[in-house]
Amino acid sequence: MDKAFIKGLRLIEALAVSENPRGVTDLAGELGFTKSNVHRLLTTLQHQGYVRQVPPHSTYELTTRLWELGSHVIRRMDLVSLARPAMEKLAAATGETVHLSVLDGTDVLYLDKIESEHHIRAHTRVGQRAPAWSVATGKAMLAHKPDSYLESFVPHFQDYTATSRASLEELQADVAAARANGYAMVLHGEWREGIAAVASAILGPTGELVGAIGMSGPDTRIKRKQLKEFSVHVLEAAHSIEKALGRSTRCLGVRA
């Protein structure tokens, strides 16, 4: 184990439970560290934005950085819980695999999943990542990001399959279609061979991007016509989750 890292965590824990800012000598005495060690750890944490120095006595306290990180975790946990009923309804309506995803940089992260009962189905797992530009939930979420955001994908483009869309121009076209329709479609697997999918973004109470819900299955079973039919159920599922999150207004198709 990394002893320095563990010491840093113990220091953060000590500051987190303290009612008041703490000094170097005070912390060193409680934790059994040398004062130079505590000062070095505090300086590092301060540089990274986790700790701030409180004048005039050169004491230290935590910033809200840890709360900010924790709030992301809590929001994801809340999203999974709130989305589950809509996911179950979508799975029943389509008979296909249903995913709940969030956008993380240039990837989507799968938070939850309901497997299709079909023997042949889309194979993914909770906690897995996928390139956002190559999957339906990713394209749906990118429709709610500024155009400049799409440029960050350029260094990462690659052909995962014969039907991969691996250029900025193709991604821009897919995102434009998702914005116009309110949902994104993948007709043939762009990340994994033979997968068709449709997805819609999930927006929060103030219109902020929260995640996306989508369904997927083999393109031998699901054609363009079926995807368009399934898109109605996907949009209804997204609407239901948004309502649970506290978003009061939404229009099918183009959304503000």
C-alpha cells in the first residue's frame, strides 16, 4: 500500500470531522505524523484544491471539493434509483436490453442495465465504458453539448467496426439528427458488431444534462422501422425519469 497516500486520506478524514480549522502541530499530534510530513501533505492538498489556509493563524480546513465529488456520486445513485421503474417499463415494451448511461469526458459510463430475455442480445455490463461517439446513449447526450465539445473527440476517433462513424463531420451529422429528433439512433454496430440502438438524453430540473436511457439489440432483428417505433417508448422513458428528477416541462422531439 502507498503509505503517503494513506496518510493523506487520514489527514483529510481528520479535517472532515473537525469543527474548526486545524494547525500543523495539532494535526501532527493527533495523527502521530511529523510536523514536516503534515505540512507537506497540507501543501499538496492545498495545491490540488482540497484544503485552504485560514488566516491569521495559519490553520487549515477542507474546501468544498470533496463535497462536489461526492455530489456526483450521490446524483448517480439517485439517478439509478429514480430511473429503474422507467427502465423496467421500457424493457417490457421493447423486449430488448435497456441501458442507463452518463457522459464522462469522451466516454459513456453504464450505470444500470436490464438484460433482454432474447438469447441473442447486446452484451455490455454495468460499470463498463464505451466511446460516446459510437453508441446511441452517447450521441443522445452529445446533442445537449456545445459544438465545440465535439472537437475533443478528434484525437480518439477509430474504426471499431466496418460501420463506425469515425470523423468529426460524421459525428456532427449524427448529433444534428439527434437534436432534430430528440433521440439518437445507431442502425448498425459502430462500437460492437451487429448492434442497433436508440436512446434519448435525460435532462435535470434546469435543463442540465443528467444522463441517457436507451435500448439495444441485434441489427438482424431490429431494423430502422423498429428503431423508430421503439423511439416513442424511449422518449416516454426519458420523460418519466425527468419528471421523477423534478423537471416539469418537456416536449417530444426537439427539447430545450
